[in-house]
Amino acid sequence: MTTHTPALQANMMVPDSTFEPGMQVYTMKLGMWVFLLSEVMFFTSLIGSYIILRFAHPDHFAQPGVVLNVPLTAFNTFFLICSSVTMVKAFAAIQHGDQRWLKLWLLATILIGSMFVGIQVVEYNALAHEGFVPGAAEYSAVGREAFKAGLAETAPVVGGPLYGATFYTMTGFHGVHVTIGVICLIFVLIRALRGHYIQLDHRGVELIGLYWHFVDLVWIILFTIVYLI
Amino acid sequence: MTDTQHTTPGAGHAEGEHHEAPYLLIWAVLLVLTLAEVGYAFLSLPKFWLALGLIVMAIWKALLVTLYYMHLRFEPKRLWVLATAPLPLVVILIAAVLTEF
């Protein structure tokens, strides 16, 4: 008969065949962590590139709040943090075998996550309308207030093309991750509605939770680096 | 831990051993830190101190999410090793970038 240490048993969510004894977690959870660690390096490379460009061309980057809408994004950050709470509450619910609250918290996470993406689209639309778009050679960000005051043509230039390119690359990749997360959450919710998750086996909820919290974590870093510094 | 918990191939942590962090308290701390970040970003301080303070607050928030919402604090130590494996690479990459200037 196979014997396991208490620590190992405590992490057993499924039969031994899917358990990874080396890491003492089930294999899909180990896989998710490895995937997330590769994502750490992906976003680090983006942030590293941003730092290089920002130091090399400081004239391309505006001061915080001049071009980007910090209050709106802070509000959006609040949304994403709230969605992390609802996600972890969904996980806690199924840990207690509470099917009803699992579904409700998952639904709340989906709605809040969708609102985050929606607000990001609104933000992109407003910025593009003000002329803050990536790539155009002659593009120069003039600032949100200057645009609103109708001074876009005469106001001093506060940024250059690298600002838009780096902003849309970093926040865009994050937005894609959130969108994928919402789609996966819908899939998990459908499975929850069909009763696929039980107190003794709720791996899908834990895995999407890990991914969702990671996306929140990345935004915490991006919000600071892109919007506030 | 009871015998029942030992033999339960159950939830992420054995039944009765759920490590439920104070999720709402952490949410409140994250919210306060976010507001503090926004307020701090517009203070009239030297750029270095602004950046340093903001990065410290961001790392603090990231740690709270990782340790409590991702439950890393309650995971086996071996997973800790795995989870922190890319951090030296992150430091090397950022440090290498900064030494360019």
C-alpha cells in the first residue's frame, strides 16, 4: 500500500496517478505554475525593453497623468483587485463544497473581469481619439488636457512615438491575458453549472484561480510602471 | 490533522486544513495601497524617491496576491523553490538593463 507524508497527502486532490511526488502537488497545478513562471519572464522582457527605451529616450515619455488617464485606470485597477477577491472566494466556496456560492463568485469574477476589459477598450478609444496611437512616425502626444482645450495643434509636445508603442504593447498583452482569462472562467462556470466540481476535486477552479491572480499581479506591476512612474 | 484528513484525497488542502487567509482584509490593504500609490505618484518628490516608493508598494501588493490569493504561503517548500526560480533571472535582466545607463 502506498504511503505518503501528511504534507503530501494534504495536497492530494486527485488519485495518485496525477500526483507529482517531487513537488508534492498534482501535475496540472505544477504545470500551471511552470506556465506562470514562463509568463513572468515574458512580461519581464517587456518591462526590461520599456526601461531601456525610457532611459534612452526620456523625451518620448510624458509625465504621469499628462496623457494617460490615471484616475480611470486606478478605478480599473480597483476592479481587477475586486475580481481577485471574488475568484478566491469561489475557490474557498468549493473547498467547503458550496456549489451555489462557487457559481455566484465565478459569475461575479467574469462580470468584473469583463468590465476591466471594457474599460480598457474605452480608454484605448479615448486615447486614440486624442491622437495617442502607436507607430505613426510623425505622432506626438500632446496631452489629454491640451486636447480637451482644443490646443492640440499648438500645445507643447509631451511625448513621442515610443510612448504609444510601449504603452499599447504592454497593456495590450495584459488585456489579451485578461480576455483569455474571462473566456476560461466562462468555461469553468459552465462546468460548475454542470456539477463538474466537487469538494474533493476542484482542480479546474484552482488552476483558473492561479492564472487569474497572476494576471492581477502583472497589472499591479504594469499600473505602477506604465501609469505612475 | 485527523486520520480522516490524512486519507482524504480531497480538496486542495485536506478537509479541515483549508488555509483561508483573511481575503477581505487583504483586499482592503490592496485597495489602500493602490490609493496610496496614486497619491504618492503626484507628490513633489525627486524622481528616484518617487520610483522607489512606488516600486516598493507594487512589490508589497504583488507579494500579498502571491502569498495569500495564490496560496503560495501554504504550499510545499519545494513549490516555493520553483516559484522563486525566475526571480534571479528577473533581477539579472533588470540590473543588466539599468547598467546600460
